[in-house]
Amino acid sequence: MENVPDQFDREILKQITITKMPFGKYKDIFICDLPVAYLEWFLRKDGFPNGKLGTQLALVYEIKSNGLQEILEGLKKFYRK
């Protein structure tokens, strides 16, 4: 993970990999494993929640909607040893 520019970036990438969704239809699913359709539902509804969870969901949405899922696979291998 040497190419990640600073501590904040590494921490949020780690968190989306090891944190589970705290509520709703996908409760207890790792945030990085949420389907794009669920993330799009948040956007259509009222947007992502405020705070840390919303930031994490928005990041996963950006990664997945831009076809960069391989990033998530690498993160899972790195952080879920």
C-alpha cells in the first residue's frame, strides 16, 4: 500500500474493507461488498448519510461505479488477513 499518499487515505480504505453496514437491508455486510444498486438507492433517496458512514459509502460508490472493483479486491486481501 506504498502508493497511497497519506494516512487519511490509508485509513478510509482500510475502514471500507473491515467495517460492516450498521443497519438496513444489508446490515452486517462489509461496506466494500455492498451492491451498487443499494448505493444508488441512497443517492435517489436523500443522499448518503452525514459523517463517516456517508463518506465510506460515497467512496465505495465512486470506486464501483467507475469500474475499479479490483481496488477493493486488493484491499480485502491486504486488510482481511
